[in-house]
Amino acid sequence: MLTAVVTSSGSSIEVAFLEDLVAADDSEESHEGAEGPENDLNPIAPEPKEMLWGFGSFVVMAIAIRYWLFPKVRSGMQRRYDHIHDDFDQAETLTAAARAEVAEYEAQVASVRADAHSRVDAARATLEAERSEKLAELNARIADRKAAAAAQVDAARAAAQDQVNAAVSDVATTAVRLATGRNPSPDVVAAAVAEASNQGVSA
């Protein structure tokens, strides 16, 4: 027996027959009863098409990695290695240049020091020569002054000796005149005074 169920929603009307739905439910139940529990599908076990899709995806991914991703990674690593190698070469070049500059600087410093030492030695030699010349001039002046002073002393001594001899001659003449009542000869008196003076000087 057919039972019609009419439902309306807005402007649309739906008609359903209950006998058909019950029959469909009965057919599904009878079909499930016929299969039994041993014919139920395992929800964990993959289906062949799923395995096929998974293997295909893996193959496509492996090919993409081998022919597209791996060359890019390898080229990037090669570029990075080349960049590092270039930096290392540049660092070695800069180090060699710095060492060369340091060696040149040390050579220049050694040259400047040698020049400074030579100039100091030359200045020292010049000062020594000037000092020796000044000392020689000073010694010559001192010697001249000593000679002049000695000459003055000798002249003064000679003058004083003449005066002493004259005084001694006068005293001797006076003494002889008083003793003998006669004036002695001036030559004799002078000779006697000179002899006495020479003996005194020699003594």
C-alpha cells in the first residue's frame, strides 16, 4: 500500500511514498544480512587505487627531487663553495699584501734609523772636532798668556835685579870708602856684585 507524504517548503512541494522507503530499507538490511560479518571491509587496509596513487606520487616526487630540486640544491651548494673559496683567496691575497706592506714599513723604519744614526754620528764627530778646535785655541791662548806672564815676570825680575845690584853697589862702595878712605873702582864693585848675585841665584 502506498502512502504519500507531501512536504512543502516555500514554493516547492515534495512527495514521498512510504512503501518505497520501507522496501529500500528492507532491501539494504537483507543485503547486509546476506554479506555477513566476514565480508565487511577493513577500514585500515588501503585500496589498490590508493596504493597506486601513493606509489605514483612517490615516483613523481622522486623524479622531481632528482631532476629539479637536487640540481638546484647542488648548484646552490656549488655557488656557496665557490663564494667561500673566493673569499678565502681574497683573504690570502689581502694577508700577503699586508705582510708585504709590513715588510716595507719595517725596511723604511730600518732605513730611517740607519739615517738617524749616521746623522747622530756625523753631528757627534762635528761637535768633537769643534770641541777639539776650541780646546786647542784655548790651550794656545793659555800658553800665550803663560809666556807673556813669564816674560813679564822675567822682565820684572831683571829690573828688580838691576835695582838690587845698583843698591848693593852703592852700599859696597860706601862700605869700602868708609873702611879704606878711598873710592873703589866702579868696575870692580860691579863685578863683585854680579858674582855675588850669580852665586845667590845658583844657590
